[in-house]
Amino acid sequence: MSELIQKLQWRYAAKKLDAAKAVSEDKVALILEAARLAPTSSGLQPFEIVVVKNKAVLEQIKPKAFGQQQVTDCSHLLVFAAWDNYTAERINHMFDLTNAERGGTNEGWENYRKMLLNNYPARDAEVNFQHAARQAYIGLAAAMMSAAFEDVDCTPMEGFEPAAVDEILGLRARGLRSVVILPLGYREADKDWLVNLKKVRRPNAEFITEVN
């Protein structure tokens, strides 16, 4: 069994984190880098991650996450926030950044830019937000796998009030909307009812279909 699969077998959505144990900044940086390197549609990377460590702010977020204890017991709360819309400015920024990093451009690439500019900003803002939110989940998956690889526990959460978290963190003013949150920490095994339960997933025969 590969090391990655072993780590994924080890991980679970921790229900009780040890508030006395903090994840090192080095490990958090690796987890964030994995999310930053995640693939996104057209390479637009239409989401950002807000890292919340301030305990007072975490206490504000907790009731908006239905009192889930991991929010305040974690050492770092990652808030994945998607663009609220695709705009010409945002699209051009990513294309210009790519051109600067690669030291040039080409006709096909610039034609692709024009195609996005002609299509994305004209769509309904909610359609664009939902598309951006799906890209944020790709980053979430990369962060979770990286956390497992670093022996860090995490618990992905959709169970929170996005509008309230947006207000606490001032996200709307930045053109962002929270999508999913990810507390990072270390399991408090003797107080977590889930820690020793067998991981259950559907067998391959029910999960995978091969078309040969």
C-alpha cells in the first residue's frame, strides 16, 4: 500500500480536536501550498483562503457554525472563499500574470483569453459564483490530502452560515463569498467517539465502472 493511501486510511473528520496542540506554521504552509497548486478551470484560480488564528474571531464564527467545537479548538481555520463573479479585471489579471511568469504569450493563448472575456462576465453572477465555488473544492481536496500527509487532522465543514462568516471576515467587500471551512489541529483521541470506528466506503464494484 502506498504511503498516500495509508495516510488517507488514517484520516477522518475529527470531531474533537486538542485545543492545547497547535499545528506548526511550517505544516500549515505546506497545506496552503498544496491548495494553491491545485488545478482550476482555465487556470483562473477563482478562490482565496483566509487563515483565521485569532481566538476572538474564531469565537465569533463558532455560533455561526452551529456551535461546532472544532472551530475554536483548532489552531488554524481555513476559510475557502470563492470569487463572487468573474470579471474582465480578474480574468485579465490571471492571463497577464501567466504571461509575465512565462515571459511571453502566443496567439492561441490570447484567443482563449478573448473567448473567456466574451463569455464569463456576461453570465449571471450566481452562475459564475457556483462555478468558482466548485474550483474552491478542488483546493479543499488538495489541502485535506496534504494535511493527512503531514499527520494533521482536519474537518471539512459546510455546516455554517456563509453570509454571517462573510460579514465577520469582511469578504463581500473583497468580492468573495465563503464556501467551506477547514479547521486544522490534532485529534483528542480519548474524547473523540469517531476515532476508532472503521472507515467505511462502498466497495470498488459499487463505486467504479470501467468502460473498456
